[in-house]
Amino acid sequence: MKSIFEVGNLKSNGHYALATVHQDTVYVSGQFAINSETCEKKFGTIEEETLQALKNVEMIVEAAGSKKEKILRMTLYIPDVKLWDKVDAVYKEFIGEHIPARTVVPTNELHFGFKIEIDAIAYI
């Protein structure tokens, strides 16, 4: 088992790894819309935050030796189910023809006030 704590300028800021690799599977911790170059919180529209969080997941998956087309499952947490259509549109464009298993979970507020958090599982 291998833990990944940094990918580029993205770093885990608590007692967790950005990802854990076990055998040929990578488990990516929940990602927010953090600017991967400056590490600043990138608050914006739900579309902007969704795209940035997806890019962060992709960056971490690639650092583990995989790619977004090998994502098996994603979980997207949003504070309001009314955002689902907008999230789905960005997700569909980003993920392309590949269609992994997915769960969208409406929650209460997310950490720091973000509008979305995304975790993933991919194979290598």
C-alpha cells in the first residue's frame, strides 16, 4: 500500500492522504475546488467549482499512474439537490464517453463553504 500526500502543489492538510494506492486500485480522497497551482480556495459558480474539483481528481489519479478513463466510481457531494443538473452537465462534458459508476449525495453545508466535493476510485 502506498499513500500519496502531495501532487504538484496540492497537499493533504489533515490526517489523510490525497490518495491511497493498493494493488492496482487508487482511492482518491474528497477534492474541493482548490487551485492546483496556488493552493488557494477557488470559490465560484457550481460549474466552476465542479470543473476544478474534477481536474484535481484527474491530476491525483494521473500521479498514481492511472487516468480519468480508468475511473471506476465517483461520489459527488453537493449542498443542494437543485444544483444536480448543472453539476451533471459539467461532469458529462469533462468525463466524456467513459461512464463510471456515480453517486450524487445532497448534503448540508460542505467544508469551507464549497459547493461540491468529489472522491473517486480508479484502476491502474
